[in-house]
Amino acid sequence: MTTLTKTDVVKESLLDFSADAETIKKSALHSVFMQLLFRLKGLITMPVMTYFLTPGELGAFNLILVTSAMLVPLFSMNLTDGPAIHFVQEKSRERIVTMYNTVTNSVLLFSLAFLPVFWLVMYHFGGSYYRYFPLMVVLLYSNMFYKLVTYVLALFQKTSLLVNNAMLRDGAATLLTIAAVAAGYSYHGMIAVLVVTNVAAGLLVYRYTRKELRYSCAIDRQILWRFLKMALPLLPVFFFSWVIQSSDCYFLAYFKGEQAVGKYSIIYGLTSVVLSLTLALNFFWFPVSARLWAENREKYRTAFVAVFAGFVAVLFLVVTLFELNSALIVRLMVSRAEYRDAHVITGIIAFAFAMQVLITLLTAPLYANGNTKTIFTVYLCGGLINILLNLLLIPTTGIIGAATATALSYLVIVLLMARMNYTRAGFAFFDRRLVAVTPIFMAAWGGGAWLRDSLQPYQLLLADAALLPGVPLLLYAVALKSEEKEYLHGMYAAMRLKLGAKG
């Protein structure tokens, strides 16, 4: 009889991965919970930040954040995300360790090589923003360290560990951020808190991963070359995604000043709960899609159709609720009155984030099919459109123009990517019932914008109470087919049976 040692158990829990229903459910719940924790941290600190910080100070903090986020994929050559499919499809543990060390050491070398280039760019072209260079660098390297020690946990669906780690990191960051801002350290203190919590949380994860992924100072050139061939074509995708999501901060800073960036970032923070769905999907959707695409494509298509249609319905409802409640949310969450006129862009930013969730879903089949150049082409089109719209709209309309440019760019990407799934991947997924939902959503969104400033708080709460259960019930009664209703009834009955067995 074979006896499992402690090491065997660790190996079982770290590198084993199965794309079954239980794994998908567990990973989805853990990932959503972790991202909600991250967003909750921002919501908790927002009243404090807007009380102690001016829009200009908050704008400076946001510029440092978006610059660091843009540079992480570049400095790492996208090696922590691009080759994910190779990790989840590899069966040999020894090979996985070699792959992990190749990625780790290559990222270290690339990040050191790119630092002088970044300094030269900031020194010669950064202008007054060159003073943020030291803060950008320390935040960048702390983010990269945390990414290096945690990305394998996401690949192999060890989301429970990530959730526990996120709770510690974000809980500590929330308390320390409030203390730093209240003590008068402004955005310098906020950056210091992020750096310290990134490093501390990363070290906690490393204590776990090092038991099986033992570090060695070696690079397998064949593996590196194979990974780069997968990662580099996707690098422009990350760049143009960053262009669409964050470059508007630079245009706002240039045309309208850091105060406009501060106001804009507040609305981003409030609506980013929508984006948490995208970040959660990144933890489990791509590995699961890659596995099911290879093992059972028809099963994957059936699941995809249901998931996509469900997400569209949920996201349209979320955008409507954000638009309707935008003025009330800003009054409740933002302390300084000088921020509050930014509520007019809340629904637009929520729509942009909703489109980004759909993009995450639509990217997975193309990625699993190896259509990385197609993904790049679509993001290139979206990025170029975004730059053009920013130049046309921001000088005259400020944050409204920035939000509109972002939303339209993401919408273009959704439409192009949906088309490419049919033509490039041969993946038919669209449900024609969504055509009827679109005009209803546009009317509801417009109604929310018309009513947001005229309704009293109690009237808004009554409207929310009607919409939240009313829309799902209406969809159930009108949109669902009989077999879909039977499937939901079966799920409900199974859930009741399971709960009854436990209770």
C-alpha cells in the first residue's frame, strides 16, 4: 500500500488541475470574491481619500497607477500571461518547474534591461511628470514581484489560496491607506502602502509555492523561445487594451490638468465593481477554455452560449442601475463637493466596463484556437479609434469625452471580436434573442439618465427594488425557452436536495 507523504499532498494541491464542473464553480466563486474584496478596498477608502486629497493629488496617484499597470506586461514581455496554455496542458511536473524558472529568470533579466530605457523616456519626455518616476519604479517592481509568485496559482486554479492572500493584503492595505492619508502623507503614503503590501503578500505565497516550484538560476532557451512566440503577439493586445482603458488619463492631464484626472478616477473606482467580473474571468475562464476547447468543443460551445447570453443580460441591468443611481452614489461616497459633478459619466464608464467583460468572454475561443494575431488586430483597431476619439473629444468635452471614447472603443472591439469568432475560429455562439434585448436596454439606459437628477433617494430605492427582481422575472417569463426553464427547475431542485441533505 502506497502512503502519501506531505510533499505528495502539496504536489496534489498545487499543480493538479481538472476542468470539471466543480473546479469551474469553485474557481468562479473564489475569483469573484477576491475581486470584490479588491474593489471593496477602493470603496471603503474613497470617502477618506476624497476628504483629505484634492482632485489634483488623486490625479497624480492615478497617473502613477496606470503607468505601472502599463509597464508590467512590457517589462515581463508578457511571459506571465501569454504562455498560460502551455502550463495547463503540460503533464510533467519536472517540465512545469523548468518552465516556471525559465519565466521567472527571463522576467528578471528583461525588467532590468528595460529600466534604463524607461528612465530615458521619462527624463527626456516626461516633463513635469518626471518627478513621479521613483514612485512609478518601486510600484512597478512590487507589482511584478507579486505577479511572478502568484500567476501559477491562478493557472492551476488554486483560488482559495489567492482569496486568503487577497484578504490579508487588501485588508492591511485598506487600514494602512486610511492611516497614511489621514496622517498627511498624500499619494506618497498610498504608493508606499501598495508596495509594502505587495511584497509582504507575495512572500507569503512564495513560502507555499517554493515547496514544489523550487527556484534555480537557469533558463531553458527552447522553452523561452516557444513562450515568446506565444507571448509577444499578445503583448500589443495588452498595450492597446491599456490605451483604451487608461491612456485617457494622460490626455486629460495634458488638456485639462491633474484635477480632471482625479475626478475621472473617482468614477472609475466607483464603477470598477463591474470590471471585477473581467478580472475574475481571467483567473479561470482562459485555462478552462483552453482545456475544454481541446477536449470537447461542442460542450464548450453549449456552455459559452449560455454564459454569454447570461452575462449580457446581467451587465445591461447593472449599467442601467449605475446610470439611475449615479448622482446618489456620488453624494454618498464622495466627501468633497468639487468631485461630484463627475457623476454624469458614471453610466458611460459602467457600459465601457460591461463591454470589457464581454471582450474577456469573446477572447477565450480565439485564444484557445491560436488566433493571437486576430486578437491583436482587433485591439489595434480599438486602440487607434480610442486615440482618435480622445484627441477629438477631450479638448472640448473633458471627462465626458474621455468616457465616451473609452465606451465606443470597447463596443467596436466587441463587435469585431464577435465577428472574428465566426470567421476565424468557426465558433457560432450568438443567440438571436439578444437582438430584441438591445433596444430595451437603450431605452432603459436613457430613462435612467433622464430620471437620475430628478428622483428623490427613496424613489430611487423603490425603482431599484422593482428592477432587481423584475428584470430577471421578465426574462424568465418571456425570453427563456421551455427546455431552459426545465433546466433551471432541475438546478433549483438539486440545490434544495443538496441543502436538505446537509441540513
